[in-house]
Amino acid sequence: PEVIVKRMSGRRVCPKCGRSYHNEHIPPKTEGVCDACGADLITREDDKPETVRQRLATYQEATAPLIEYYETRGLLVRVDGSGTPEEVWDRLFEQLDAQVQDG
């Protein structure tokens, strides 16, 4: 959960032009300033750590039970979501390709 909190709470957005950044993965050239228009970047309310933790609690209660449902039917593919977006993308497609190969 803390990896998710760190990842989501690191997001920043430009309120003027809508461009998105991430403190770690896609930082702006100048800390806190949009590369495209020069506006100050903000953290959206739904990306604040306390909000992310609440969303995770709701997920555990309402959505996580579906994992077992789909897993028992062979319809669940697990992918490690840590690392860069490119690494996760590659792992996702490796898993999907393996599923297609298996039938």
C-alpha cells in the first residue's frame, strides 16, 4: 500500500494547461513549475496521501474479493506494478502474450 501511496501522491498537474507530471518518474524541468506554460503545479485532492489511503481501504473492502472470484475461474492475470511505466507495460504484455499462447 505505501508504494501505491508514494506513486499516486507524487503526481502533479498543471491547473492551467492540464499537463501531468510525477516527482520521481516524469519531473518538470523546474521543480513545481509546468514546462509547457509556466504555471505552478498542484497536487489534486484525490492524489493526497490521506485520500489515497482511504481509497485503498475502500478497495480492500469492496473490490479485492473479486480477485478470488476471477482467479478460481482462470480469468485473472497478475502483473507486478512496481518500477517504471515502461517496465510495467512490458510485464503486462509478457503476461498477456503468455495467456494467448496457453490458449
